[in-house]
Amino acid sequence: MKKLLSYFVIAFLTFGIGAIFWSAFSLGNSSYAFWKNGRETTAVVLSLDHVSGSAKGGNSYYYNLNVDGQKIIQSFRFKLSEGNTYKILFLDDKREAILGTSEDGLFEIYSAQIGSDFMAILTLLMFIFMPYGTYKMYSELWPKRHDLWRKEY
């Protein structure tokens, strides 16, 4: 039973690390897509569609936008004023938008997706140190995988 629990812990950590690496790839890929293929245009905020809150305190505000005559619903991590016009980067193939201009660099686009510069820096640091932490975790846990539940450790 203890051996099974040891393997369960290692499997749980492996899936968690896989999810974090997938998140890093997804955010990096979408930031790069906005940076390379994003078309700068303007969007008029028609109305607030709904607000999605989380238990951890973050809210997403979903707005009805008019982008070049198309009506789309887009989420933002902060409140926008109804009736105002904002400059956005728009991906035509995915119908996604973020606040920004074509002059913005990759970091500005990434921080617009995350919500703030501070959170963008924190997530980048996490993604940078994650491979080292993964290596250290497996180099420590794998040799002890049969005896993870002993009290000597």
C-alpha cells in the first residue's frame, strides 16, 4: 500500500507539472500570435455581458464589443467603460482581442493577457525556474520512491 501511495504522489506531481508546462506553452503561444499576427483596430464597448468571479478573488468581465462591424463577446480582467473606444489587437482567425497596439512588445502583450506587469513577471519567473525545480524534485524523489512514507526522511 505504501508503495502504491508513493507512486501516486509521483504521478500526481507529474500531472501537475505537465499542466503548468501546458499553461506556459499556451500563454506563450497566444502572446506570440498576438505579437506577430494581431491586427490593430478599435473596439467600441457596447455593454457589459456578465461578470465571472472566482473564489480566489479574481474577476473576469465579459463585454459585448463592436470590432469593425462585428459583434463579439470578449473577457477582460479589469473594468472597461461602456460606450468608450479602445485600441485592441485582434486575431481574425480566433476572434480574440486584447487591449494593445501594434507597437507593443511581446512582454506588454503577455502582461495584457495575464492582467498586470507584476503578475506577468511572477509567472515568467515561475516558468523559468520550473525546469530546475522539476529536475531537483525527480532527482530527490525517484531514488526514494519505494520508501517515501518512512519516518527517517
